[in-house]
Amino acid sequence: MPIVAQSTETTDWVSRFADEVIAESERRAPGAKTSAATAPDVVVASGLSPSGPIHLGNLREVMTPHLVADEVRRRGHRVRHLISWDDYDRYRKVPAGVPGVDESWAEHIGKPLTSVPAPKGSPHPNWAEHFKAAMTASLAEMGVEFDGISQTAQYTSGVYREQILHAMRHRRDIDAILDQYRTKKAPAKKSQKPVDEAELEAAEGSGAAAEDDGSSGSAGYFPYKPYCGNCEKDLTTVTAYDDDSTELTYACTACGFSETVRLSEFNRGKLVWKVDWPMRWAYEGVVFEPSGVDHSSPGSSFQVGGQIVGIFGGKQPIGPMYAFVGISGMAKMSSSKGGVPTPADALRIMEPQLLRWLYARRRPNQSFKIAFDQEIQRLYDEWDRLDAKVADGSALPADAAAHSRAVRTAAGELPRTPRPLPYRTLASVADITAGHEDQALRILGELDPANPIASLDEARPRYDKAEAWINTHVPADQRTIVRQEPDAELLKSLDEPSRQSLRLLLDGLADHWSLDGLTHHVYGVPKVQAGFPADATPKELPPEIKTAQRTFFALLYHLLVGRDTGPRLPTLLLAVGQDRVRALLGE
């Protein structure tokens, strides 16, 4: 049974939206409840088009309503989080960088995504299922509870038949609304740089944002697009329709096929996107759904849908426009570009709690970046500091709320690493040991001699995530390779102060053999050499001590790994081991 709790915080963005969602839901069904538990389901929605890898920008389309839905659940309300899989959308282009896909897939452009073959080697039956599967697995790992709806299943089973017939009966009303926003400067756009359709899809969130808004011709406007009965493509034009008999005639411009069908019995087509989306709002009773930043422009699907939804007897959902999510310097993410990271890519190198936190701590209209470079270590340090503050009660309320949303849902706590050692330390150990688990356990066991780690499982899954980051995102020339033999030439060239610093380090090595002890000792050597106590604070020391420390550290790195820099020295020393450190430093 779900854990029912009060709102974790009344001032963070999630709680504010939860307040609005509950109030809006009650306005739509006044008097329909006696308590939160018996009220009608609160419906929030996301839309994802499995037209290619579903990336971390698309994840915001899911995480925004998920976090709000989860807060509503914590307050005891029943919630349906619908994820509408727009798998009946047309296949628009062959995305770059997808393994097992070549230009031969271009022959399927115009077909429904569920009619396109999956990439070579995929165990899934079609293109849409291949990309849905990866996203579904990632959402499960992140604790996202949802009710998935396949639009292929909805349309081909006739679920929306009455809505389609209703739209066709009211096609002139729909056309009049759309006509208010149709540009009068279309010819000028031909000379502009083409718009990346995938970016539009990501920006608009649900469905095929770049799709046209229906076909117009001598027979009038029609908000319905059949898929061809011969070639399966949507390159069709409705040429005639009779409201009484529902007889519809269409012609395919791709293969020349034409036929007349009864729309009251025909299930091989769909409403155009700007009509389809508001139809679904009404059909599902959606109260909350976010949308991409491009919805601020006139004529966007969300804005137009706000008027068209009334034709279906529904209301437009409330919900924020969300900003783009970047990756290590990328301003925006587009699934049309090869190699754009997905949630599965992120979860290979970070725990679900950290990924949830990145989406929970920023308001939807704030852009942010997800680090796949060295910045991930700083993010983990920040997360661990917050974890400690929450544990001792010193975290600010909004920060504590974001933390709570990251580590648990209304259903309970997400699995977590029993001994969450610093990510940068784990990454260094994984780097130095190069996959040797016995060596990794030895080093990790020496980090805290008073409470040694007994099994790598205590450090998992964080250790595995850090190891994956080292192996997949750190260039080979930045990996750490410990010297096999001492650098005799460098040792011979050292002056007396440098030799003295090495003697001071080696003399105290055994007494300080722990992570904290070595940290104190390594930083203390230049202080002692200059005549100050090893525990002197920076305020008690002249500025030149910092220069001396940098010089000493560079010498150690050269003698141990042959470079100016490397993993944190205390971790590196533990990894190399006392005997080998002494040998490499010339003892």
C-alpha cells in the first residue's frame, strides 16, 4: 500500500503545483468526494514519441508530472499518471547514430512508428517498441509509476471512433480556430534555415509537433489523416467525405492508391496532432500536463489546443512550460543528433536518486545541465553534503523537500548504496585498479580502518556507476597508470629540499595509513618543512605554502604516475600500497 504523508514542504515548486492540481481537479468535479481517498482520480499526463532514442530532455516531460503526481499521492489522493506513447505518429526521418540502422530505413518514412522494423539485432517487434523498452526500464529504475497508453492500440482498436467522427462533423469549427494562427508569411520561410523537426518534437513535448494541421483542398478541410491501405504511408489526401454515411475517399500521393471507406468502421488513420492532443485531454480528463518552451509562440499546439478542446467538451490542462536540459556544454538536446544521452546512459553512471534530484531541485522553467564529464564528481559531492544536512536536520526546507523527492516516492524508499563512499574516491579506485575487484576492496577497506568495508556490495551500486563512468567517459590519455619501476633519473636530479619532503612523507606513512590520515599528512609535509605545525590552518600560513604544496604534489604525481596530476593523492597512495609507494619514491 502507498505511504500516505503530508506535503513535505509547502513552498517548493512541486507542492505549489500539487495544490493547484488538487484544486483544479475538485473544481471540475464539485461534490464528487467525501474524502481524498474517495475523490475521482487526479489525471496528469506526459507524451513521448518513440521516434528514436528518448533523451534526457524528453525525460523532463515525464519527471515534471511524476513529481507532482507523487506529491498528490503523498497527500492521500488517487492519481493516474498517463504516459501517452505516440507510437502511431509517422516515421519522419532516419535518426543519426542509431546502431543497427542504415539509410535503407528511409523507405519506411511516412509509416506509423509501429509499422517500421526495429534496428537490426533488436529483440523487439518494431521501431516504437525498441525505443519504448529502454525508456520503460529507466523509469522503473527511477521509481516512476505510470499508466502507459499506446496510441497505435487506441486508434487501431477503434477506441477514438466517436471522437474522430465528432471532429469530422465539426471540421469547419476546427478549421476556423486553426485559421486564426496560420501564418500569412509562409513563402518567406522557404529562404530560412530549415527547422530541425526532432528539436520541435522535443520542445513541444507530446506528439508530432511539426505535423501539418490537416488537409485542405477542393473538398474542404479535414482534420483526419488515413494511412494508405497499399503502402501504409500517411502521404494521403482526403478527397471526399459524407457526414451521414461517413464514407471517406482518399488518395495516396506516394503510390497512387485510392479507396473509399466508411469512417465509422475504418481504424487505419488518426487525427492530426493539433486536434489529436486536445481530443485526448477531453477523453482522459487530463488536469495537469507540462509542455515545452516553444508553446509560448502563437499557434503552438498547446495554445491552439486550448480552444479546440472545447469542441470535444473538455478543458485545457494546467501545467508549466519547461526549459531545455543540456549536457556538458550543449545548449539543447535533439534526438536527431547521434549520441545524445538517454536516461539509460545517465543511469549507467549515476544512481537514480541523483538523477531524480537534478529534475526535482530546479523549477520546470529553469534550464540545467546533466554532467557526463568531471563535473559529475562535483555534483555527487554536493549531493552527499545535502544528504548529510538532511540527516542532521540542518538542510533548508526547499532543499530537504527536493532531497525527499529524490530518495523516495509515495510507495517508499528507492534502493540505495549501503555505504555511500565519495563518488570521486570510488572513481579513482576503479581507475587505478582497472577492474580488479580484490584490489578495489583492499583499498576501500583501508579508507576507514576503524570501520572497514567488508564487501564491495556495501559500496554498490555507486561503485559500479563510478567504474562505468571511468570506463566510458574518461579519455584513455587521462586514465591513471601507476609506474612499474622508479623514475631513477628524476630521483637522482632532486635537490635537497625535494628529497627532504619525500623523507618526511615516508617517515609518517605507516602512522597515517587511512584516507583521513593521509589527507592530513600529505598536506602537512610542506607545512612542517617550512617550520609550521602540520595542523596549521590556512589563516596561520603565508601564501607561499600553497605554492609549496602544489610543487610537492606535482613531484609525487610524477614519481607515482608520470604526470603532473592524477587522482587525489591520499586515494592514490592507498591504491598503490605502502611497499610500492616506498619503492617508487626511492626508499
